[in-house]
Amino acid sequence: MRHTRQYYLRRLHRYMGVTIGIQFLLWTVGGLYFSWSDMDEIHGDFQRRPALLLVPDTAGWVSPSVVMQNLRAAGESPDSIFSLRLVPILDEVCWQLVFIEKNARHRHPRKVRLADAKTGALRQTLSKEEAVEVAARQFNGTPTLLSVAYLDETPPGHEYRENALPAWAVIFEHPSKTVVYVAAELGTVEKFRNEKWRWFDWLWMLHVMDYESRDHIGNWLLRAFSVLGLLTICSGFALFMVTSPALRKLYK
């Protein structure tokens, strides 16, 4: 039996449609969630207590050069400063110094040190108790502490991925199941991660088809399915053209 061009197009379109159809559905569901979501809620902004303006009395503060001297006295060897800023930590203000060490050979040459802005004395990284207090002061309401965990590394795809480590993960009792991540060396709250964000992240993983790191939109699987989707659409148009009575009359 001799098959027609229409027959082969139907088979091609059918099998390609089944192959790509599930991913099309996931793209659509993800797109609906992204477009209908309030990004302020996704980022946990509604749970953040409004930050107080910091108006410094610089007359009583030491120069950053004093901090550099104290660093060298403590055995550090700063080569160049990456960033320098003032950060409020509980009831004090600190210099937050990010620098690169001389002859740094390790994978992450940047180091962070905190120093009292009034004395220049080096400060230790945030303790567990301090991290909980820092998180509580930035969390709206009067939260009840559930648990605290110390993170010195995060696996690919973790909700705190590619952020400053080590960090304290502080969980308060709240319907949103929010985790407040406080960077121990920076002394600051870095991320709020709630249940809506986790749904967003999971759907984003399905959307970009990166099932490991969840953020790489240039992976080959996504590229392949994008091309396959385009071919499926083209085969649908071609099938319409060869089966349309009106179009067939034009070609006769």
C-alpha cells in the first residue's frame, strides 16, 4: 500500500506532539503561575520589617585604614579591597570589609571581616544567638523560633544556592514556612525563602528543564525541546495545508 504525503505528515505530527506535549503543558502551567504571582510575595518582601534609615555620626568612627592595620596585626594579608561598607548588626554599626588576600591560591580568594565602626576592633562572625536575633528583627511581627541550622555548603538546586556562605538558616513559626538566611561573615540577612518561592523555583526548574542547578537556561535539553517544539508547530501548519480543501483547490 502506497502511503501519501498526508499520511506521513499525520504520523510525524502525532508522535512529535506526544513527545513535546507534556513539556508544552509544563511550560504553560509554569507561565501561568509566573504571570499570576505577586513577586513581592515570592521574594518574601511582605514579611520583611521596613529597614530603619541609618544616619551615621561619623565623627566618632574610625577610618577604614585602622581596620586594615588591625587585619595585618591579626595575621591577615589583604592585597586589595573588593568592597567596603557600613552595616548595622543588632545595636552596633560595623565596617564590612571584603578583600582579596595576597598570593591567594584557594578557590574563593575573597575574604570577609567585620570590625566595630567606633573602635576598629575586629569582630567575630555571627553566633547562632546573634543570627536568630538579626533574623527576628527583620521579620514582621513577633515570630516564634522553630529551628536553626548552620550551612557551610549548599548542594546544586538548594533554595539558598549561590549565596554567601557560611550562613544560618533560621526558621520561625509562620504559615508561609519561611526560612531566613543570615550570612555569618557578612552579618546581614541575605534571603527570605517561603513556600510560594519554592513552588516558583520548582516550576522554574521544569520550565528551563535544568533539573540539577535549576537556573541554567542554556542547557542542551531545553534547546533540543525548543527545536522539537518548533518542528511540531511547523508540521501542524504543513498538515493543515495538505488537508485543507480550500488550499488544495488552489494548487489544482
